[in-house]
Amino acid sequence: MRRFLVVCLLLSALVAQLPAGYAQQPRRGGKGATATAAASSSRSVAEGITAEQLREYLYFVASDEMEGRDTPSRGLNTVAKFIATLLARWGVKPAGDDGTYFQKIALRRARLDPAQTRVELNGQSYTYGDDFLAVPRSGTASAPLVFVGHGWLMKKKNVDAYQGLDVRNKIVVVAGNLPKGLTPNDPSNGQRGVDWMEPTEYAQKMGALALVEVPDFQTLAAWDRIRRNQQAGGVVTVTRLQEQEDAQLPQLVLSPRLAAFLFQGEKHSANEISQSMSGGEPVAPFELNPAKKLSFNISGQDESLSTQNVVGIIEGSDPNLKNEYVAVGAHYDHVGTGQPGSGSRFPSRDGSKNDIIWNGADDDGSGTVSVLSMAEALSHASRRPKRSVLFVWHCGEEKDLWGSDYFTRFPTVPLQSITAQFNIDMIGRSKKEGDTNPANKSLSGPNEIYVIGSKMMSTELGELSERINQSYLNLSFNYTYDDPKDPNRFFFRSDHYNYAAHGIPIIFYFDGVHEDYHRPGDEPQKIDYDKMQRVARTIFITLYETADLKTRPVVDKKLPSELTN
């Protein structure tokens, strides 16, 4: 605690010292630049983005003192202040709430009170954590039970768990898996709440009082971690998004022991249901013995919290086009800290029991500081592009894209005025020659970067991206994951997705998964800063030229059906 407070007290001094030379002096291609052509201007300005500068910023953003930048956390807030302080120094216009750089996001933390959370089956009491887990939402239930199988509705797949079933005023019991033959991609096809519903949402719509889940293998494997998180940090949600989407049913997850007791003497045993979730034949819905009495009380406590996106604007030079924007963004959060040893959130590959901080240097400290360096370089430019550039540092990407979801639903500039979005998420690692580690199989090389989505919506934007790269540093653009059917689903897994879902053409830059992805080893000393410089400069020139087009990039394609919901 004391160490962190010292870091916070020294933040202003650090900001003053580390980048002072960059902030106070025109950079190459800055105010002294004489180039008049757009391409020449963008390239000279891009030279202000240097490996040395990126390294200085990243060693702060991904330091142990930032404690892994979880959302929400004091480390994340410190990095937000760090970014905002530099933006103010460079004269970047605030574009958050009330004249600040911060778009505030209200959160709600729900914690369980284990002492007041109880389950009884036929008069026998069971223990939270050992026998059951619960969604930390207060509620009680005592009613007849109906097993409804998987519990899903997917109209396009002719999947309906409730055909002919009346579950009003009953407790539904579900098998915690997808329907047989379906993949995680399938629920994204169609409109949620109309074309498809997940089990809790569907149970609530059908009039059930509560939902009880028989867990699949993945949930059982994560049981201890879920219990620790519920008891320690609780479950944090975005208040404004939660109110729009989530079902509010009381919900339990049963241990194998309690599930066995629940189905004892029934038409099917808990073991048969578990086997059905592991590839066996589905178990048809059935009502449990009406004499069987399951009752429970979930006691939850809510706490109000907040976090923020960081947003700034550098205005364009054209009086008519400066009210349009080209957006560039990264997520400045990561996954926080774990517990020593095997209790860590993600185990260390080297077996270390000491490093409990997930620094997130590549993910996505590399994107965070690249966007910061772009803002700095453009702030010193003698010639700016016609359109304004919107810089957004998203929070909560690791929590299901919270920050970009929130920004695109409640934007601080008109969403229709954003002509394109460039997303930078992991551009700092390189596969070294002779590396045979299977975990680094898909890691890109020193002059290579994965490019995703550049032509999915706008042929013009994709061709511009290629043309600029070939005439500049000629990086190796790898389009392996630029595929709607990519089994890794990378298109869904970073902030650009929420912009694309609103019809904004995007380009996503990504170095690939590696041995330190979501592990304590993702530290700044492992970054290839020369590669970061090359990639960041290429992205900057592309966004500059996009902002300088006479007309916005034409959106001539709809997103493939696999990428919409």
C-alpha cells in the first residue's frame, strides 16, 4: 500500500521527467516540418513515434506498481490520470464528460454474504462454496422443480428447450452446456431476446422463479477460482448495460454431490445428465418428484463503483470536415493480480509462485502507449489532416469489451460522424528465429503483423491500408485471421467489434497469441520496441491519410452474417 501511494505522489514528477523532452520540443516532422503533400506530412510526423519513447511510456504503464490494471482498480485509475496529464500538456482537446478527458462509467459490485446464503434439500442444509455457488443477486425460492435440458432458445437452429413445458412459478434445472451440435458461434446469429436467448434469460421470460444449473466440466474446473472471486472481489457489472440486458432470476450452480442428491430417485440420475453434456444423448425434459423440496436464500450486497474511458480529440484542419472523426483506440486495462502458487488466476508457465502481477505489457500496454505516442506526434504537427482524430483508451476490454460497448452506445461525439476506427491490441511481441515453443506457433515475426477486418466493410479502406504499407515500410500483413469463420473468433475479441457492429469500418492490428498471453510473464522487457515503432508508424500514417481523404471511406459491404448479432 505504502509503495503504491508513493508512486501516486510521484506521478506528476514522473510525467514531467520521462517525456519532458518529447512534450516540450518539436519532433522530427513537427512544427519545423515544411512538407506540404499529405503523404510527406504524415510520414514526417510519424517519425516522432520512436522506440525509445514507447519504451519509456510502457515501463510505467506495465509496471508492477500498476498492479495489472484490472477494471476497476487504483492501478487503472493511475494510468488514466497519466494519459490525461500528458494529453493536457500537449493541448489535446478533452472529449469525455463535463470538459474532462474521462467518460465515467458507473459500475455495480455484487458480493455474496456466505453466512446468509443457504440451500436446503428435503430439510438438509448445504454449504456455500463446497456444495453450491450462486450468482450474487439477492433472492429466495421454494417451488416445484422441472429439468429443461440445456435451457436455450435458438430459432434459426430449431432449438427450443421449453416446447410444451409450463415452468411458471417453478424452479428450472438446466444442464450447463450448449445444445448438442451447436458451437459458441451459433448464439451470435440473430437478435438477442428474439432469435435466441440464453438459459437464465429464457427461464425468466417463461415465468420461472429461479434457475439451478448442473455444471459442465469447464465450470467444475473453474469452481475454486469462481468461489475465490465471489468472496473477494465479487462480481462487477456495468450498471447502464446490465439494466438493459441481464435477467434477474436467482441462480444456483450445484456441486456434483448436491446434484446427485437432487436427482436421486428421479427418472434420470445426475450422472446420466453429466454424460449427456459430454457428448451423450440429450436427456429429455421432465418434472422432478413434487414431494422433493428445494429452497434457498441468496444474500447479496451491492456496492457502487466507477471506472472510465479516456477520450481526447485533435481537431482537423478543414472547417467543414473537422466535425467528422477518424478514431484510434486501445484498451488500457489488463487482468489484474492473482494469488501465489496454484491459486493464481492464470498459472505461470515457469511454475513461479512469486509473480502474482499480470503486467499486460503487450496486452494491451503496447496499444495504449502507441496511441499515446500518436497523440503526442500529431499534437506537434505543423499540418493536420482534414478530419479530427478521436483518441479513445477503452477500459474493461478484458471484462467483455465494456469500454467500447459503453462508448459506442453512449458516445461523446455523434457516432455517425466517426468515419473509421483503428484498433491496436497487442503489437509488441515478435517470434524469434529458432523459437520452437508451441505456444508461440502463431506469434508474428519482427516485420509482420496480423491485420483483421480491413476489407470486411470497406474495400476503399482496405486498399488504402495496403497501398500505404507497400509504399512505406512494407510490413508483412498477415490476413490469416481475417476470416468470418476463424475458429479463434479474434474479430469478436477486441474493441473494434463494437464499432463494426454500429456500421463503422475498422482495422484491427494484432501480433498473435504467445507464451505470455494472460500470464505474469507479459512484461515490458520482452517487448520488441523496434517492431512496435514500425507498426505504430504504419498505423499512424494510415489513419492520417484516412482522415485526410476528401470523402469518408465508402462502406460497400455488410458484415458477414457470422460477425453480426
